Amino acid sequence: MRGRGVGLSPGPLRSLAAMLLAGAVAGSPPSAAREIPPAEPGATPDRSGAEVRSPATPQATSRPGAQRPRKPVVVDAIGDSITAGYVRSGDMAGHPAEFDPAGGYPGRLDALLDDRTLVRQRGAGGSTLASWTAEPRGKPADLEALLRSLWPDLPSTARPPRPRQTALSWTLDVDRPDVVILMLGVNDLWLDALAGGPPDARGAARGVARAATSARFRGRRVLVATLLPNERDPEGAIEEFNRRLCELEPDCIRLDRDFARSGGSALLGDEIHPSPAGHQVIAESMADALVAAGISHRRTPDPGGADAPARAGDGATGPDTPAAAH
């Protein structure tokens, strides 16, 4: 975003973006978020360390003739800081990042859908298409360590990455999701502008489409989302990216239109990241898309109960607050 990290030249910034999954940029998730206590059987930790019921570990039953619960549909939300739940980015001056206490749009989406669906947050702040799809530097064990530091809930029994395996490929191999949601490209446009050239909206859209094709390997269903309007990047570049992406992916989720109709810039927490209300709008759009595709159903909330979706107006907290969502 403008005014943050301005002491870095475009060259180092591009290198940092390529190394982003190592947490080498301002606003990376705090190390305290990695220290999540073990959950009781039948529960999984959320991003604040609290225990929440997980449809991935259904309760055992001893009732004679009882039907075993169906295996949940697992959805991996792949993306950058927006997917990671950022509300406000950190900067090189030491201002900490702020996160949506409800877990960003993935946490809110999980709350909107019924227990037969499990949404996993796989967002890395500042990441680009190269961060996810380029051949990584270093040893395979380094890639695994970095990704596990970002997402402690990655299955522990998975095999290590193969030599030259990408972050996207290994994450999907480990999680084995049934559905993948891709929301990437905005940082690619930003870095093009920082380097002094026009944003390559066409190239970025093609890159997302190629990532979607890769993610469809082994029969996964993949949905791609358009970029949100923001106050950092050229409006024309975002519009061109969204248009070209939906030409390549006709079933794209038009987040840009839903976001603009629901308030546009009023739903931003800073120049680019959604506020908690903005994350709720994204979650609602994603839920509509998953229901329309026959992938999931909406949860029927108990008014005021534990299953009620988070309110769109919930406030944001910083990473040092126990309720922080990252």
C-alpha cells in the first residue's frame, strides 16, 4: 500500500515478494500465532488458539444402527493477505498488522456453511503468483518448514515436498481438498507498477488461470475470484484483470461487483485490505457461489447461539490481542 515500505526500491521489493512464504515482509503473521495449544479430540484450533468443532473429526456414536457421518467437503482458500484475514497491513516503521478476529473471509465462510463443509485458510500475506507457483529456492524441507509455520493445522503425517515442488502443489497434496478457491493477482499488479511499468493485467489473469488448471489436477473443483476494488492500485488494471480472468474462467466469482454494491471503499480497513465487514461481504459471496455450484449448503444458525455467523460489524484487533485471527 502507498506510504508503507517506501524505503525499499522496486528490485528488493520484487525479491521479497518471491520469498514471501518465508515471512520476509512487513506484516507477516506474528510468531505467537504459531504457538497454538493442542485441541481436545473432536475439535481443531482456530487462528486465535480457541477450540472449535470441526466437521473433519465427527463425534463417534455407539447407537445401534447409527449412520456414520459423511466425510466433509474440504475447501482450501488459497491467496494472499486478504485470504490470511488482514484488516490493516504492517509496515517497515514497526506498525503491526491487524487481523479480522473472525478469521477473515475463510473463517466467516466456514461459519456460514453447514457442518458437511470445512474451510481451511491458506493465505500468505503479500504473496504473488510466483510465490505459489514458481519453483522454490532452497531445500524441500525448507519449503515444508515455512508453510507449516504459516499454517500449523497442516496435516502432520504428510510426506515432505518433492524436489522443485511448488508451494501450491505441496499444499494441495497435503490438504487433499475437494474444492479450491483461488484469489490471487493483486500484488502482481502492484509490483508491476512499483517497477515503473504498466500493470500486466493480462499476464496476471493468465497466471491465475494456469494455477487453476494445476489445482484441478486429480479432479479437484476450482473456483477463481475476481480482485476487489481498492484505493492502492489503478482501477483500470483491476477491471482489465477481472474481465480477462472471467473470459478464461467463465464461472468466476464476481467479488468485485458484490463488494462495490455492498459499499466499495467503505468496506476497506486500509487502502487494500477489507474491514471485518468487508470480509463478511466476501464470505457471503463465496457462500452463494458454493451453494449455487451444489458444493455446500448454508448453515441454519441458532439465533444468538454458538453457530450464529459472525456479525459483519465485528471489530478488528491487532496480533498482540488474544482474539487475533492469525
